[in-house]
Amino acid sequence: MFDLGKQKINVSCNCGRRHSVTLQDVTNRKNIRCGCGITIQLTDNAGSVRKSVSSVNKSMSDLEKMLKRLGK
């Protein structure tokens, strides 16, 4: 099954280093520690990532169910 929460995105530090995190990390407000010593707090403004991940996952699940019914 497809899970949008496992998709990776890149987050940049002020020093220029890039860190790869999942969308699930963003919804969980995970802290990322950069090599320069800065801690980056991931933030989901207004819950938009959580809502989008949930909506896309539900749509994909509904599509899979529909395709299974068509195959019968």
C-alpha cells in the first residue's frame, strides 16, 4: 500500500547543509541535529502536512479497494 508519510523531503540548515526527512517526521515535529550544532525543529504549520498525508492515503486506499472490486 502507498503511504505518503514515508516520502522524503529535504530540509536545509542555515549553514547550508541539507537533511533528508520523511513527511511523518514533520507531522511528529521531530528535532534534527545538524553537524554545525544547530537543532532544527520540524513544524507542521496549521496541520497542513498531516491533513494532506491523511487525505492522500485515504484516496489511495479507496482507489485500491475500487480496483479490487472491478477485478471480481
